[in-house]
Amino acid sequence: MDQPTVGILHPGSMGAAVAACAATNAAAVVWCEAGRSPASAARAAQFGLTPMATPSELLDHSDIVISLCPPAAAEDLAHEVAGHCFAGVYLEANAISPERVHRIAALLEPDATVVDGGVVGSPPVGSKTPTLYLSGPADATERIEALFAGTAVRTAVLGTEIGKASALKLSYASFQKTSRVLVALAVAMAREHGVDQELIKVASRRIDSYLSEPQYVAKVAARAWRWGPELEEAADTLAAAGLPPEMLRAAASTLARWNDVKDDGELTLTDALDRLAQP
């Protein structure tokens, strides 16, 4: 099979790194520079992505399109792609609910073939090796597997049913991300009463307790703008299954207090806890 041209719709920190891995087995990886920030342009250049002037040009050149963006933008992007009658493979790899994946598939089919995807892990840079879970038509998931063969992005196919990959991603995210939010609340409560160091000592006696890693709270705060919407998607998925979504919605509400420190790599634990106490 000829090497495909791949279009990445949102070269953020995850999208650009995943796209760079796809370049190993692609003829080219392209992105659209129209309306994107200088930071996005610099990131795309860093990862060797080829710029296209317009979305139409990107879609006309692409055999496979990867959508990796903040959850709130997923359907808008899909609407835009549907308007261009894209006829290749559309990898919907956002952290969105299975219900939204089905809506997106309905928008894009039958012109495009939709593959549901969910990335579990950190962006594939350095020694990081995230797993891209896939579900959808077998011939299309095979093409995605071939695209990432031998790269830092591992793939795992969950079956032919759209929604399975997103369900797995959100199931994992609902635990992992909410757990980190609970750490922030526990440390903040303990600090208010002057026992935060004692709390950390108690937690350090237990194996694999997030509470023993309070410094990670600053990283949580910097990622809150992405994690909050993801947990809202997970809450929607719980509600659709008749399960109580309130815990995840509360965690998302807590994360929203950090929305103004987006991607702040200089944030300290003290800064993060102070902001948590001052909505």
C-alpha cells in the first residue's frame, strides 16, 4: 500500500507529537496554518509538519485526517470537514463521549470512514510511549495501525464498534484525573490547618498513593483547561449509562478554578493551592 498523506487538524502538544510519529510511515504530514497562533506554527515546524494555506487544501491532500483537539472543538472540526466532503479515513482521537463520536460519525459518513480513537498516556516525546486505542471498521483501523507501526505511539484495536475507544479513554481519565483533583483538595485542606506535611508523611507510607506526590498538583493546575472538559465528557458518559455523574462534574468545577494558568510551567504547589482557595 502506498504511503498516505496525513492531515493533523490541531497541532497542539499531543497532536503535533502524534503527527510526528505518523510521519515515519506517511508520505507527508500536513497542517493548516490559517487562524493558528505563532506557538502552533513553531510547534508544527519543530515536529517537521508541512503547512497548508487553507483547510480545503489540507483535506484535498490528505488520505487520513487526525482530529486531536480540546473536547469542545471536536464537533465543530467535524462539521468543517464534513462540509468539504472529505472521503478518506477520519481518526476521531479526542477525549469525548461515545455519544459524540456517534454524532461525528453520522456527520462524516458515508463519504469518510470514521475510526474512534483514544490516547492514553503522555505525548510521545522523549521516552514517552502512549497507547492509541482504536475501534471501527477493520480495514480502517488496520491503516491506522500501519501508520504508527514502529513508532512511539503503540496501537491497540478494541473491535469494530465505534465508541469503544472513547469509552475506554474516558473511563481511565475519570479515575486518573479525578484522583489528582482529590489530592489537591486534600492537601489544600490540610494546609489550611497546618498539617499538610504530616498528611504527606502519612500518604508516603502507602504504596502508589497520589497523595505522596503533592508537587504534581502544579502540573494538574497547568493542565486544568484540558482536563476539566474531558471530565465533563466522562460525566456525560456516566449520565447516559444511568450512573451518577456528580463526582466528575464536581472535579471539573474544581479544575475550572485553574483555567487562567493554562500550560504555566513555572507554577508552584503553593501558587496552585492559593489559586484553588481564591476562585
